[in-house]
Amino acid sequence: VLNEWESVFMTDVKMTGEVLQRHVCKPVCHKYGHKECRFLFPHEIVDASYFESETNAVVLLCRDATVNYYNPYILISYRHNHDLKCILSGRAAKGAMCYISDYITKMDLKFYQMLSLL
């Protein structure tokens, strides 16, 4: 039974991942005058994950240069695209902090929507 579940799960991951995780460049990728994809696609192919001590970064396994880094359990549970990245410190951590704080402080919410959050 476990082998059957794993087979069904992996088939679902492959089908869902192909639809939700594959990046295809669109005009938004070249917004603000970027000549190359601003989301850094295609990724560099990496045979195995490793730690790079010079930059204090974890470099993740990458078998397909046009697929976001993802977690199969998150993908199947929530059925949405996501991009995983290990951020330990430095410029990437500062960039993530700015992105998250900008995102959560957007005032796109209507007043009644903000009240419902309280």
C-alpha cells in the first residue's frame, strides 16, 4: 500500500509541478529594463546540494533550469506555486526582509478587510 501511495504521490508531484512550478519568461520578467530574467531564470544546474562557505549560502540541487525550487509536500498540500530558498544572512537576508515587510505593509486592503484581521 505504501509503494502504491508513493507512486500516486510522485505522479501528482510531477503533474502539478509541471503546471505550477515551471517558469516561462513573460514581459514582467523584464520589467524595469532588465535584459535578462529578473527572477534569475534559467537556474544553474546543480548535481547535489552543498554549502558554500565563501558566501555563507546553501546551494540547492537543481535538475531543471526552468523549475522553481519547491517542496513536494507543500506543492501537493496547497497546490500553488512557491519558491524555496535557504537564506542564512547577508544581502539575500536583507532583501528578503525588505520584500516581506513591503509585502505585508501594502495598503491594498479595504478598511473593512483590515478590521476583519483584528
